[in-house]
Amino acid sequence: MLRVNRPLTLAGFETGKMKRLQICQGIFVTLLMCTTLAHSVDDLDPTVSDKVSDISDLSTEDPTSPTDETEEVTEITDHAGDTEEIKSEKDHSEPKKELTANEIRGNELYEAALSLMNQTKQDEQEAYTLLQSAAELGHVESLQKVAWARLLGRHLKPNITQAAEMFEYLAQQGNVDAQMGLGFMFATGIGKNSSQAKALIHYTFGALGGSQLAQMALAYRYWSGISVASSCETALTHYRKVSHTVADEVSLTGNRAVQRVRLLDEVDSPGSSPALLDDDLIQYYQFLAEKGDVQAQVGLGQLHYQGGRGVEQDHQRALNYFVQAAEAGNTNAMAFLGKMYLEGSSVVKQSNETALKYFKRAADQNNAVGQSGLGLLYLHGRGVPQDYKLAFKYFTQAAEQGWVDGQLQLGNMYFSGLGVRRDYKMAIKYFNLASQSGHVLAFYNLAQMQASGTGMVRSCHTSVELFKNVAERGRWGEMLMEAHTAYWDSRHTQALVTYMLLAELGYEVAQSNAAFILDRHETELFKQGEGFARALMYWGRAASQGYAVARVKLGDYHYYGYGTSVDYETAAAHYRLASEQQHNAQAMFNLGYMHEQGLGLKQDMHLAKRFYDMAAEASADAQVPVALALAKLAFLFSFKYFEDFQWLDIDENNIEEILGPDWDIYLMAVLSVIIATLILFRRPPPPMAV
């Protein structure tokens, strides 16, 4: 089936024979190094990053510089032809091996399981039961899936020991995803003794073999400099490979939404998460839809069509809602019905003619989604003669109304010069517009242009960030919601292991959520005392990706000595970063307190007041704590005034002797009671009943 929403292909991104030669060299050097280290890798110190980086640098290919566009395309085409020719010769020269009865049965069970898992409404519990039966017959792909299920507790009872045994067996058979599994276990110390050196070796073998998870883990390590020397170009190489696969899987409907929900935010502000819809709200919309409310029908149809926000993807229910709304004359429903028929699914048979009918009905009423759909039909000649000018016209109309697909396709047409003069600046303009709405292909196309310097100055840093964004929108991102569900179902260990896996892939939300669970000691996965040290590591990784709360947490851990020794100066440094870079009110308040007390910073009442005032300006929630702190500060100023004039023969040390070291907390508590009393008495009286 012709893909209606292809990722942009730029010249100079993949090479042919030179690429093959570099990969072979990388594999050869890696095998040589691993053979040398086979007997000594157990003795490696996992904390020595320079030793590990020497191994990984030898085994990682460097990206090649972009070459001429015409030569590159020709080289790729010729290389593909050579591959097909070699494959054909191999098929004729090697006789097919006869399958045993167990192998035939294993294949049947595996295919049946995949059929269940590939349906829109998945019945994964039954699918994994079939996979387990196939694994018992020795089916390799089933063993791989069952091993991950045992490790993560997905649809099967968790059994880390059994998962490790399966991964070791599969790795000996050359399975690349098993290499990723072992790398994760060595990296985190789950089921294995922690060894960053072994983790890096397994990640490298998995990445060279094509494991996308291993490529992401390795890319993140080189991007952040974790146990290896930081290398932007190496990270770019691995992220680009994963992103290309993710972009290829994007259809007309787009990927399922990746919900990045922070557990800390949910605990601090229950019910405030914009990423999830409350069950009562969904039921209310369902009630409205059943009563004939067209807007509710369209909204629920879109939710079930793409999934996300706590709603399961269900094309059958989406179709029902869209049909009801379309019959009532809603143009959005007509356009989305056109999308469903254009793409096809297990619920709707693909039909260009039906798609054209719905798109045209919507477009005739100036609906942007319908206009974009008509543009796609004319662009690819599906159900209509191919006409770039008409496609450009409809995409322009959709883009002018702010529809993201129209913006993306206009960018593609300007980039490729289809029906319009090639213009990279206009392509960048429309890709940027589409990226602001979160379209994954817009990020991918911008990353490709940044990586090659097409139409702009080349930037490795920016292209890696864009490719990382695309890679994190792969199907593995759905595990974020699985971990979230597991946590609120009190399956904390399962949630933690899943978040730790995603944290290894570079998901900042997973890193902060793993740190949150470890901080609260809600699992017995690790020994007593390890929780804070591991949480400190994950808070650090999340903070390095720009999460302000994680930076404040780092300051708290150094202030109180959680997982590390007490270090007020380091705590102040983290608070200052969060204050200056992210304008975090909590960090400003903490800096004010440290200036007030002289902890890690010079004691300075004026600077303390300044930071307290900044905290109140940065967040309305900080105004009450700041008011109490300023009241206490005023008391200290008054006390200092009397002390300077020797009207009182009492100093601060004497106060601590009389009231104890926490006298300032008692003072703030008294002030809180006074303020609350004043608010209570100043409250306006209730209106009189008539």
C-alpha cells in the first residue's frame, strides 16, 4: 500500500559501500576488544568512565560527511540492487530447512499472538498466553517477548531471574534485543551485579545488530556522557537510525500520543494533570454523545481514533461516533471518516473512492482537514489523477487555517520542488509551524535538514535534540502509560523497572518518576540505603535535561545529605541554577533562607529579602510562605537593631539556648496562626437569606 505521509528523504544521510565498510570495521574492532576483555571485564570498575569510553569509542562508527546529492541517491540505489541480487543468489543456493512439528506449532502460536496484538483493540493478555506456549516450544521470537514480559511484569508474573536466564540464552544465539536486555540489567543492577562496562558492551552489540532500544540507550549515553566520553556525532548517528524507523511507521493518522505524566505533579496537585482525562468527564461526554451532542461525538471519535489521554484506541467506536456526527452534518466528522477510509484498518476497508467522497464533502464547506485530505489524494494520485498544482492549492488552504497536516505537506512540496519552485526557507517555515503542533514528521524533517546543513547552518546539537524527540515517539513510548497505570494500581516494583528501562533510553519523565518512587521507598527491589543514592542519580539525569524540579531536588539531597554527604555549597549551586535558568520559585526561596542563615552562602539579610521577593513574584503559590519568611526576617531585623544599640543583652545564641535550635520554626508557626486568624475575622459575612 502506498504510504500517504512519507518522511522526508534527504541526500547525504546514508551512504552505501563506505557505510558498509565502516560498520564491518566497527564490528571487527568490537569483537577484538571484547575477546581481549572476556576474562577481565568482571574486574572493571564501573565508576571509571574513561576506561569504558575507550571500549565504546573503538566500537562506534563515526558519521560520514554529506556528499553530493545526485551521487548519493545513485549510490544508495545501486547498493540496494546489489543487496537484492545477493539475496536472490542466496535463496537459490541454500535449500530450505524442513521445520519440526514443534517449530511449526511455535510459528502458528506466534502468528496468532501477533494477530491479537496488532488489532486496534488489543487483547494482550491472551496474546502473551500464546507467546508463553510458543516459548516453551523453543520459538526464539516468543522467548524474547516472554523474557521482556517477565522482566517488566507486562501481562505475565514478574520473574527477574527467569528473564535473565532467557536473555543469556538468546544472546548466545545472537539475538540483539537480548543484548539490550542484558545491558539494561547490568546498567541498573537488576538481576545482575551492576557493571557499566558490561552494560556498554551489550548495548554496543545490540545497537550494531539493529536493536532500536539499544541504539537509543547508546545514543543517550554518548549525548549525556554517561560512562563514555560525550560525542554529539556518535549520538547523532544512533538517534538518526531510530528516528528513521519511527518516521517510517507514521501513517496518516500519526503516532499514538505519548503521555508524559509526572507522578510528583499528580501527588502534589491531584487531578490537575492535563495529559489525562478524568473518568467522570469521559462518562459525561459519552452521555452527551448518546443524547445526540455532535461536538461530543466528534471529540470522542478523535480520542478513540488516535488513543491517548487515558482513552484506549478503538477504531470501531471512533467509526460509530464519526458516522453519527457526519450524518448530522459535521464537517470534521466527514473529514475524519475520509482519513479512516484512506488509511484502512481492521475495522474499515481501505477505499480511495469513499475517502474522496468524504474529503470533498468536507472541503466544499471549507473544512481544513478535508482540504488537506484532498491535497493528499491529488499529491499521490489516489482515486484521482495526480496533480501537484491542485495538491498545492488544497494544502495552502488547509495551512492558512492552521491545520498541521497542510503545513507539513506544504513544507514537503517546497523542499522537493513538487508543483512549486524548490525553496528551503519556505520548507523550514512550514516545518516549524507543523512542529509547533507536535507533528513527529515535522521534527524529523527539521532534524534531517539540521544534520546536513540543508537551507541552514549545520548544528549537531540541535539535530540530536530533534532526532531524540522523534525517537521518543516510537511505539516503546506507550510503556510510559503502562508504568503509570502500574504505579496507581500499587504495583510499584513493576512501575519502577519500566520507568528505569525508559530512563536508560533517555526519557526525562521516566527518570524523574523513577527517582520519585525511589525517594518514597515504595519498593523493595533494592537494598536498604540504596534508594536515595539511585534517586540522586536519576534526579541528576532529569535535571541535566532541563527539569527544574529535579534541579531543586538535587539541592535538597545535598542540603539534607540524602544519598550523599551534606554539602551546603553544592546545594546552593543547584538552587542557583534552578533560579537563574528556570526561574523556579522554590529555588529562590531556598536561596533566601540560606542567605538568611549563612548556610553555604554569605549571611546577608538584604540578599535574603531579595530572593524571598523574587520567589513571591515568580509564583503566586509562594506568596504565603514568603509573607511568613519576611515577617520572621522583620523580627530578626528588629532584634538586630536592639542588639546594636545594646538595649537588650541577648544575642541569637542565647535565644537558641532558651527556645532551642528550631526557634525560627516556632516563630513562623505562631505567625501563621496570627495570619490565619486575621484572614478569618476579615472574611466578609455571608449574604442574608431573603
